[in-house]
Amino acid sequence: MKHTKGKWEVDEIRGCKVVVCGSMVIAADLFDENEEPSIEELDANANLIASAPEMLEMLKICALQLPDETAEEVLQLIDETEGNEKNK
């Protein structure tokens, strides 16, 4: 499985923080009404999610510079993240 391609950005729709790619909502700030996360926490979560595709691409590049055993672990994690079968 591949993630939605394109620039992921933080936006606000009807007072809720959302991560969007074009007109598609990738994630929203749904939370338990009994727990009230701070605005700062919601913003940080949205920013982290929005930057995930870019971080994934950078991690792929960085993995090429790692020692073999570490690179193998990182590439396995990337494969799992992308929904690919685990390397054996």
C-alpha cells in the first residue's frame, strides 16, 4: 500500500485541525471529549503527520548511508510502513 501522493499540509476545517492533500483529508483532530489536548499538542500532531511523507523519503536516502545491519532494519521498517512484505 502506498500513501497518498502529493504535498500534505495542515489546514483548519470548521475549527478542526486537519491534514490534507489537495481536497482529501488525510487526518483530523478527533479526540475523546473527556480528554482535552492543548492547541499546541493538536498543532504538533498535525505538523508531524503532515511531514510524514517527506520524512519517509529522507529516511530512504539516509538508510543508504547506514551500516548494513542498521540499514536492513530501517529498510524493513520502511517496507512495513508502505505495506510491503517484510524482508526475510
